[in-house]
Amino acid sequence: MYRRQRNRRTGSWLSGINWGKLIFFGLLGITLTVVMIFLWFSRDLPDPAKVQRKSGFSSEILDRTGKIILYDVYTDQDRKFTPLSLVPDYLKKATISIEDKDFYKHQGFDPMSMLRIAKNLALNRRLIGGSTLTQQLVKMLLLSNERSISRKVREFMLALRIEKTFSKDEILQMYLNEAPYGGNAVGVAAASQIYFGKEPKDLNLTESVFLAGLPQSPSRYSPYSGTNKRAFLPRAKEVSRRMREDGLISKEMESQVNAELDVIQFRGLGSNKIKAPHFVMYIKQLLEEKYGPSILDTGGLKVTTSLNWDIQQKAEATVKEEVDKVSSSLNINNGASVILDTNSGEVMSMVGSKNFFDTLIDGEVNVTTRLRQPGSSIKPLVYATAFMKNFGPASVLADIVTEFPGKDDQTPYVPKNYDGKEHGLLHLRDALASSINVPAVKLLALLGVEEVLQQGYKMGLTSLEPTKETMARVGLSMALGGAEVRLLDLASAYSSFSNGGFRIEPVAILKIEDSNGRIIFENKQVKAERVVDEKVSFLINSILSDNNARLVTFGPNSYLNLGARAVAVKTGTTNDLRDNWTVGWSKDFIVGVWVGNNDNEKMKNVASGVSGAAPIWRRQTLDMLAIKPDRPFSPPDGVMQIEVDKISGYPAHDGYGSYPEWFINGSVPTGPDPIHTKVKLCKNDPTRLADMVSVSQGNYDEKEYVVIREDDPLTNKSLWQKAIDDWIVKQNNPLYTVPSETCDASSSMDIQITTPTDHSRSDGDEITVRFSVVADKPIVEAKIFLDGNLETTITDGVYIKKIRVSTGQHSMKITARNNEGKEESKTNDFAVNVDYISPTPSPTLSPTPTPTS
């Protein structure tokens, strides 16, 4: 009953509504709302009849002064108008197929695209969705790239108005003349010329497919941008697939296009449109990594870089001239260089190849950022690590051909020197400065590969991170350049030697301003991390600026010799003659140079310090010294210079030849020199060693010898000493031939009393008796007698005892007995609390002569 009454009341209420009026006013309200929204967003809309291309918003890449334009993204453009009638049909179809396949059907917008935008906004809170060609034209010419609902509505309205104002062909023509195609290519005319050197009407299907794919992300897909020169391939193949799906080309044509895309050739950037091209491309890569791939395509940026244009021009000329000199004779066809400020990290110059535009040498490749084997130029890293572990410039290692463990027992690693010689015992100063190989490998073995890799990674050699993969790949050959590094990284890492031990990161961008002059980025100096001890940096600089230490390999007049200027330098050449390096620095800058061939073809007999990279390095270094004069490598606190033995590196002794050498405090070797020493020989047989008893008695002769002993840290086969012993035999030099046999003892034992000494004075009522016993047989017992009375018996071999004494003159006797019952004794006389008085000899009476008659 209740339900029926309620239903009747509800029905009565609904029947009273005027549905016609409700629907009418509802629709009227919605219409007025839409109109108001459109009127609101229509205010200040650009006039679609005044569609025009962008102007005055070029992005400039400048040198450090801000006056030299290295690259202008839009100014140097051939923006010749191209009528649609001169655009090949393939390019029109490819563009429509990949960008807006319903272009000729819709009225400026795609309803399905609007639904996708709403979905993305609701579910993902991102304002993204496909745009028609008309909407893209609006974004390019009339609106900003701001992502907001209001801009999307304005874009939609302008697209409708442009569709009412222009025909579809006119809209497509404007798009093809205004679309960005990468770098300084805007419009199909500029793109056709820059990529293929032809007019748009002459483009074939494959070239059209390539161009149609670029506008979505020109910086990413252009083969002239970034490091991936083939990034366009997936995009271009997507274009060909879309054309096949739309029925514009056949399956066979798609396959042919894809095959041609794999081998497509580009014209290359015009040399008159860019300065310092490798550096500019490096800047573009940094910008895209930081701000995204479209940062330069939007225009309006002013990027002030670290490049010194005057130095850059000289560096480019030097690389080209010096490489051309030896191109035929040494088969060196390419070169690269980089110059850094070692205190700020600023890149003063970057030459990535001899000629950016020379396709025969892959000139567009920037070798300064590519991994190459550094040869011996990596040795300063090994030695710096050693100097942190108590080695020093005076330490010695034997430069003798030595066998090291290889990948297996049948293939040992046997490094040899560049000159094929063995130099015997070498100070680490000479070994590093003259780039001798075997000592470097021995040092690496003593330190451990992982220790050196870790230090290199700490200094900025990112390719040397001691991961499991790196450790599995890198071995002892790393000391001679067996691990790849980048020239830019090596220059950055070695800057820590120049600046006293601080790591620097390469700085190429100083400031970025937007089109309104607002600074959106400015490089700020940050507190640097210390990665090398300042004292170690000084030792490395001292060695690598020492021309005398280079004499073994380079002689007195190599390109490395800059006279009295404080410049340190290291060369490197790979064993296979595919890479030749020279890296050198003052206290303010570093110059790194590489020469070789990008295709890894071998060079011919390139000589480090004489040909190849060294002449380039010398010229560029002198150019830098003209604007940044050298400053001395002054010794820091914590180092000292002392005279050391010319052979052993121990403190000078016995009047042997010596020279001054630097040490980190606390690292000077102590104790007797075990290398350059005087060996004790038998008096009656100089071919044998004196026995212990004779030595204790002082019954021997001495002779100068050099004793070379090295322990093998890698095997139990004593490979290092075996090589040394074999080398000594070949020298036929008595200086190294230390006798190994001992002569027969002249006595069975010798006793030496240390205290009290003979004829000495002691004060107090107690004395300490110290003595030693040297014997050819074990001593079983020693006794101490004072004035003929037994004081104590010693059987434990500890010959130190305290004995109470009275004032006066005394006699101390020590006896010792060996296990065969043989006994010897030694006596010292001394006084207590009074001066010792030698006994007065008793007078000898002469017999009275008998008188004769």
C-alpha cells in the first residue's frame, strides 16, 4: 500500500515537468558555455591570414668572448620557397603518411586524436596526443610549444580558421617550407641541399622517406647531430612501413627502400657554415643530454662556450699541416687534439680530426671523445699510484726482458722495449721519463691491476672503472696502454698533476641565455675533489719535465725538449703502431694529441718524440705558452731532496757517484745499501766470501759490487730473478758477479764484547754486560767472569746481563763453548767510578856482569 502511494506520488512529480523546455534551455546553456569558452580563448589570437615563417630567433653557439659565432642554427639557412608543384609526390605522400594520414579528410583536427588527448590528460595527467599537419603548422608559426589546456584549445581554434582560410595544398606547402629537418635545415629546399646536394624535385623515394621522418625530432634523427649517426634508421623504416600500410608503396618497394636506407650516403655539412665543427657538435650533444633533443630547434638561445677561437684556429691548422707532412711517409692520415685549462677544466680547443668534412678519413668522427689505446701515455697513472705506495723516483727496478704470466702457461706475456734493448737497473725517474716498458709492467704487478684501475677511475678515466668485466679484460698490458681511454678523459685526468692533485671535469659551456637575454645556465666553479697527493703530483712533474731523464730513449734534442720551461710531457705508441699520443702540461694548461687512422690501418715506423703526435703537441704548447707563460713546478711541503747513490737510489755512501733526488718525507730508504754495496771477501782468496768469524774479527777485504735481487709477486717460479741472473751472465761484468762460495774459517768462533769496552770507565754500582758470539758451530754455553770469579752462565743465547761491581779496576772475561767442546775467550779491562789506569809494566833486571882480570 505504501509503495503504491509512493510510486503514484513520484509519477505525479515527473509528469509535471516540461521536458521540452528543459532540453531546450539545457542545450542553450551548453551552447552559450561553449561560445563563451571560444570567445574567451579567441581573444588575442593571431590572424591566420598572416601566417609567416619564424625569424630573428636563431640559436647561436659562441666562443668564450661571446663575439665569434661558431654555429648559428638558423641564420645560415637556404630558405628558398619551394612550390608544392616542385615537391616530389613521394615526399608529399611520405610526410602525410607518417604525420597525418587523414590530412585531406579532416577539417584541421582529428576527433580520435582529441579523444586520445582527453584520455592521456585524465589517466596519465599528461597533455600529449597526435597533432594534425595543420596543428603542427600552428605550433611552428603562431604559438609556442607550451603544454597547457589553453594553448591546446587555441591551437584547435587556429587550425579550424587556417583550414577555412587556406586550401589543403596551401597548408601542405607551408608545412613543407617551414618544418625543421635538423641543425640548420628548415624547409625541404634546405634539407635537400644539406643532406643530398640536390633540389627537392630530384629526390628519390628513399631520400623522401628519410626526410619525412626528420621533423618529429630533428636533433635526434639528423646524422649530423649527436654521436649516433644511424639514429634515423628506425624512424625512416617506420615511414616506409606506414606508406606500405596506406597502400602508397608495395611490399617490394618497402624492402628496397629499407635496404637503401642501410647504405644511404649524405653530402656532409658545408664547411663555410660552421666553425670548430667537432666542438660545436660536442656542445650540441651536451645541450641535448641536459635539456632534450629539441633544445636548439626551438631557437632563441645564446650559448657562450669555453672555446678560445684564436687557439682553435691555430690548433686546427697545426693538426692538418703536421699530418699532411707525414701522410705518405708514415701512413698517418688523421690527427686530433684537445687543450684544457687545468685549473678550471675549460676546453680551450678541440680538434676532432684533421678535416671534419673529409669523408675519406671519416672526418666527422670526433677522436677526442672516442676510445683508443693510449700506449705508454698511460704510464704516469701507474707511477703516480706507485708513488702513493712508498716508491719514489730513486727506487730501482731491473729493465730486463722478463716472463710474466699470460693467458695460459703456453703463452706467457713478455713485454719488450720500444728500442729492443735491455737497460739493466734503472731508477724510476729514468724509466718513466724515457718510457721504458719492463719496469712499468713490474710496477703494475707489484701494485695490482685493480689498484691502478681504481686510481685512474678516481682521476676521471671513466673507461677504467674496475668492474668485473674490466678486470676480466684488462691485465698487465694495461701498463703499456692495453686498456682504452678517451683523449679528452686523459687530458682531464692528467690535469690533476698540473693543478696539485685536484680532479677536474671538462667544462665546455660557460653560459646559456634565452631569447629574452635571461640567463638559464651559468657555469659555477665547485670545490674540487683531491684525487692525487700534491707531493705525488710534484714528483710526476719533476720527472716528466726532466730532459736529462729522457736521454735513454729520446736523446737531448727531441720535440719534447722545451728548454728551461716548466712543462711535463709523456708520449705513447701502441705496439701495433695504430695509435700515437703525446700529452703534456704546464701549471695552467694541458695539451693532448693523437695521430693515426680512423680505420685502424697501421702507421709506418712512427717515432715517439720525433714524429707523429709530438710535433703537433710542441707547436700547440708553444702557442699556449705565448698567452699563458709557464710557472715553476715548486716543491710543496712534505718533500725533501737528498743526495742518492747513482746506482741504487739509497742515500749516498762510500764516496760513490751520487745525484740529488726528491723524496716524500718518510720514504727515504734506511739501513745499509743492499744493492750498490761493498762485499766482504777472504783476505787470502778474493773469489770467495769471508766467513762470519773472519768478518767478526775484521779479517777480510772489501770490494764494490752491484747486487740485483727481485722477488716475483705473481708466481712461485722466481721468473724475475731468473731473468736477472741470465742477464748478468750475458754482461760478463765483474761488478755484477758476486761470489757465492765462502772461504774456510780461520777460527771456529769470535767473541766481541760491546760493553764495557776495553780500558773504559763505568760509573755506579752496576754494569750491563753485552757481547756477541759468531761461530761456525752452535754455541751451547757462555760464561761471564769478573776478576777471575764466575758471575753467570748463559745457555739461552741472550748475551745481555747486569752485574754488580765495586769501585776500582776490574777485568771482564767472556768464554764460549760450542757443541763440539771447542772453547774461546775474550777479556776486557775497565774501571768503575774511577778512571782506568793501565798497569805499569814490571822492570826487567839485568844480571850484574862479572869482572874479569
